[in-house]
Amino acid sequence: MKVAEVKNDNIRLGGFAVKLGPILAVVGIVFLVLSAVLGESAGWNTFWKSYLVGWMVTLGLALGALFFVLLQHMTRSGWSVSVRRLAEGIAKNLTWLWMLFVPILVLVLKGDGEILYQWGDTELMQTDHLLHAKAGYLSPTFWSIRAIFYLVVWTVIGTLYFKWSTAQDRDGDIKWTHKMQKWAPICMILFAFTQSYASIDWMMTLQPKWFSTMFAVYFWASCMCGFFSLIILLARFLQNTGHIQKSITTEHYHDLGKWLFGIGVVFWAYIAFSQYMLIWYANLPVETNWYMTRQLGGWGPVSLLLLFGHFLLPFVLLITRWTKRWRSPLPIIATWLLLMFFVDIYWLVMPVVPEAALDTATSYNELATNITNAEIGYGFSILNFTCLIGMVALLLGGTLMNLRKCNLVATADPRLNEALQFENA
């Protein structure tokens, strides 16, 4: 296929896909308002935990897209030009996603952060010797300043790369390619720093005594699993609605499937096992309690679901090249892994370490027998779903509205011809 033929490939969003964006945005707003209403009866602790799960899922998908865009420019990749605009459309949501974090920021700055974060309790931070050493880092003011910095960095990078890429469609000037390549390494360093510390600040400190040097990498791998699943599904949706039929080929799905398999399944499992193994081997109570909680009560089956559903099953399905090239099985696998990404974030955020029960138990069997699901934060609420649906709907609606402003393929990129003629070895 030649570059000139791309213009005949329906690269402008139209039809039902155009109408779906605003509909999804309205659905998202309705579900978030519903969540706030239900929070009064379901309990604010449950509401804020569910809200954080939805936020981290939505943010993770956008950050995965931003990483992919930066990486393609750093490596001057040619194969990905056909699919890169879809990733840019997802990452562009970072322009407004910060607004969903404002309620959490206000909660912490008002002094009510203990509803969500233990370190929000000033008295506890002063009396507990383990937490007292972290009081400076986890002060509401310093935590909020860092959060604002992360959000500003992502907003600026996501906005600029979408602006520069679409500007090239209009004037065809190669200067935009050079500019995006020039700034990609610096932006990638900023991305690595902000994504790592944000995962620590917003999720790891939910249990402030626990720590892991591998947590940020684990979260990144999980985000990449979610992103590659989403972009595969987005590409199939657009093709099913009559768009980009020729620009994205079986070869591109094959490569996206390899990324999903390599990072979203294998690397994720490697980091998950490495973190677990090192903490198990060290056998320090301040570290093992985090995993102990996730083996008790209802969290045990969820942990097994991640083991089999996030690794073993998709590993078997994706290890062959044929499932990555067949356009029907790959979206089904991607849908399943997107679900596992949701479960993974839920598993990271919702459990509560029962410190009193752990301190008084004389054996694991005694602890497992006497502990209740309520003590470890296990239990499904309708808020778990309304918050998640609301935020994901906003992300998807925002993505479609971003893409209707531009071509679905970077038509003036100098490497587009390489993407159109790309073949896997």
C-alpha cells in the first residue's frame, strides 16, 4: 500500500463513532454523580477507595499510551506510525484527567485524608515510630505539591505531542518529527520519574508502613497490559465501523499482540514473582503483612485469579503467533486482559492490613480462621462498579472526541510508508 492511498482509507472519524464520544462522556458523568449519591449510604471510606480504583485504572491507560508514544519517537520507529495516532488520542486525555484527581487532592488538603490514607491521621504519624520517620514525606502539603507536579508534567507532554503530531498532518513539515524525537528522551525521563512516584504516593502509601522498590515497575507493567489491550480493541472497533481498513493490517495486530504478551503478560508476571519472592525470602513482618492480607479470606481467590487469569491462561493463548494474527481471537484475549488489569488495580488498592489481628495471632491458621472479610477490606459494593464505569466511560468518550478532530493515521509522518509496508519476520 502506498502513502497516497491512505487518503482513500476513511481516516476521518464519522458515523456512529462520532456520536458515541459525547454519549460516553454523558454516561461517565452520570455514573460519577450516581457514585457520589450512593457514597452517603454505602460509606465514604468505600466511596473513596472505589474512586481511587477508578482513577488509577483510567490514569494507567492514559499513561500507558503516553509511554508508547514517547518510546516510538525515541526509537524512531516506523512500524507503529499507523497505530500511533490512536495512542496519541488516548494520551491526550491527560489534558483533562487531572480534574478527576481534584476531589482526592481537596480531601487530603482539608485534613480528611485519613478516610483514604492512614498517614492522614496526624496523631498516628506522631505516635507510631515507623510512620514518624515518614512524616515529612507524607505531609499533606508536600504530598499535594508532588501530585500537582505529576499532573502538570503529564498534561503538558500529552498536549504537546498530540498538537505537534496533528500539526504535521496539516502542513507536512518534517520539523515536527524532529521536534518530537528531540524532546522524547527528556519527556521519557520525566515520565519515568513522575509515574514511579505517583504510584508510590497514591497506592503504595495506602499501607504506609509497607514498601517495595519494585512497586512502581509493577504498576507500569500493569498499565502497559491495560493500554495494549485497549488499543487493540480500539483499532478493531474503528475497523468494524468502516475506518482505517487498510492502514492497520494483520502485521500491526501481530506486533501489538507481541507487546501485550511480552510486557503485559510475561514481564508483569516476572516483576510480580520477583517482588513476592524477595519479600517472602526476607520474611520481615512490615513487608509480609501486605501479601498476608491478600492471601486471607476473599482476597485469596482474587490472588489466584490474577495468577491464572493474568499470566498462565494468556501466556498459553498468546505464545503462538497465530492468535496474535487472527483478528477474532486477539480482541477476545485483549478484553480478558483488560478485565485483569481492572482486577489488578482493585487488588492493589482495596485490601486493608489488619494490624491488630496480625499482632495478636499466634499462628497463620488462627489468623485465617478468625479474620473476617470486613477486617481485610474485602467485599463488593456497587460503588466499585459505578466509579470504574464512570471514569472509563469518560476516558473512552474523550478519546473518540480527540480523534474526531484529526486524521486517524499520521498521514504526513515521513515513516508512514514503512508502516504501510511493514511485515513481521
